[in-house]
Amino acid sequence: MDMEMDRTGPHGAHFFTAEIKYELALRAIFKHNDAQPDNRTRWYIDNFLLWDVTDCHEGNVRDWFQRVRPEIDAHHEKHGLVPTHNDLPNKTKSIVRCIDFPEVVLPEWRRRRRRRR
């Protein structure tokens, strides 16, 4: 992975690049899906799902997504996931409530909401 891990912002604060957030979100979804007993609680991964999780529109998720597409396709094939999978009636819960994402992946408003659970 030749991505810049993080940048230093004002006052020395670190923030993660969009690609790192996408990568961390992807790994968390892979881990979640692999641990599930069946497809009712697994998630099909596409760029819209990653946008929804990270709320990160800097950078270009489409370019990054195309680079990791073979790995994502293999994951989908392993579990038999198809594009309409997330439309199933059991998918009423937000993915953010179902998967334990690293804090740096989530936007601040999602982190605040998550802490209130």
C-alpha cells in the first residue's frame, strides 16, 4: 500500500487521508462478513457503501475502488454476495451500528451518535 498514511493539520493534529479511511472501512467489513454464520448479516461492498460509512468525499473512491476491486470481487464470490444483497428486508440496521469500525474511519457526527448508544 503506497498511500500516505496521514497528514498533519492545523496545530499538529493528524487526520487520515480518504484512501486510508476507505481501506480501514473495507478491512472492517471483510472481518465482519467473514465472522458471520450466514448471508443475512453480511454486507455487499460497493463505493456507495464506503461513502456512506466514511462520509468522506475527498479523494476519489472510484479510483481506489478499481484498484482493490479484484480483492472485493473475490470476497463477494467467497460468500455468494450480489449487488442486491443489501436491499434484503433484514438490512434495516445501519451498517455503522452492525460493524465495529475504527474511530478514524467515521466522521465526527457518526462518532458522537455512536457514543450515545
